[in-house]
Amino acid sequence: MDYNPPAKIVGAMIDAGATKAALAARDMILRGFLSGALLGFATSLAVTATVQTSLPIVGALVFPVGFVMIVLLGLELVTGNFALLPVAWVEQRCTTGQVLGNFAWVFLGNLLGSLLYGALFAGSITMMGSVAPDAVAQKIIAIAEAKTNGYASHGLSGLLALVSRAVLCNWMVCLGAVLGMSTSSTSGKIAAAWLPIFTFFAHGYEHSVVNMFVIPTGIMLGAKVTVSDWWTGNQIPSTIGNLVGGGLFTGLALYWTHRPKGGKGPDKAG
């Protein structure tokens, strides 16, 4: 199995960020749409596995299948882009407008894919609303309520905990994207990406794109959560936390210590 050293990985991160920044809006939305749906598939799989086995660790073990598919197909996940585009921007390989545009279009695509899969999933497990939610649906309802009302019940402390969990989440998720660049082997990419994705999911951290599926799907299934609860009580703060965790602790941290010679980091300025 081949292996790329850290400096080469960071070079690949810069190239990937620049390539993603230059994508057409159509491609960002379409690739983001597919990523949102695939993470929805992975999340419902993880919930199903947890319910069937009564072991949450089993759900965490199977969840990375969605991320692996996204990596291998070269799709767009806004949380992963939070690490890659900032390093390309620091290297002056893309503009501020391109970075913000990518984040916006990919976020929209992720949201649309998550919502469509969520609607199809909710309809399929309730026979289009004609039967009561089963154990898997009840678990999704409980998760949606915990991710919104659960934090809100603790006031400011709950909000800070949510943001902290979002920071920790994307620290790991972006490591998954980065470690996938450590090899050109398909099996190597799968193994390398699996490790941090399993780690974040097993901890129950907050991933904004996963939440684009699980919270609105919970609402569709009958969770006592409003759309406002979803956005103000989770989606917005989890996205902010994901941006900090992925951009600072993975993307820029690795760039600053392993950037290729001639990089434009702080000690290269001027």
C-alpha cells in the first residue's frame, strides 16, 4: 500500500481546495446533493444497526460507508470543504468570493439531498404515513428532539456544548478527508477515511450535514420540533462549530506545520 508523507498530503489539500473553488455552481449543487443523500443513507443505516443490535458502537462502525462513497466519487461535502478551501485561499490559489460561493452552493446541495432522502425514507418506513413509526423511526424522532430541545433545555450551557461538539466533530471529519489523500490505493483510502469518521460518530458529536437529514426527518415522523428549533437550535450553531473545527484544527493546523516549501504561511509572509 503506497503512502504519501504529510507535506505531500498538504500539497494535495491545497490542490483539492483550488479545484473545488473553481467548480461551476451546477457541479457544486449536484455533487453536494449526492453527498447529502449518501450521508442520509449512512445515517439511517447506522440508526437501523443501533436499533437492531442495541449497540450504538455498531452504528458507528457502519456509518463511515457514506463518507467513503463521497470520497471515492469525488463529491462535495461542505464540512470537508471547510478544511480544504481555507488552505487554498492562504496559498492564494482561490479568492474569498470563490471560497464563500463554494460553501454556500455546496451547503445548499447537501441540504437538498438530505431533505429528499429524508422525505423518501420517512415515507417508506411509515407506508406513506399509513402506519405508526416503527422502532427505527422512533429512534430518529428521539435523536431529533435531543439535538434541539435537549440542548435548549440547558440554555447557554447547552448551546456552548452543541458548538463544542460540532468543533470536535469536524476536526475528525476533515481528518477523514485529509487521510484519504494519504494514499492512491482504493483500499487504503477506505481504511484511512474510516478511522476518524468512526471516531466522531461513536462520540455522538454534531455534524451539520448529518443533522440536515436526521432533524427534518424526525420532524416528518412526528418529533416535537419546529423548523425554527432545527435552524436556531442546531443547524446554524453546528455549522459554525464545524467551520471552526475543520478549518482551524485540521486544515490550517496541518498547513502551518507541513506546508510545502514556498508556502505562504505566517513565517513566509513578506
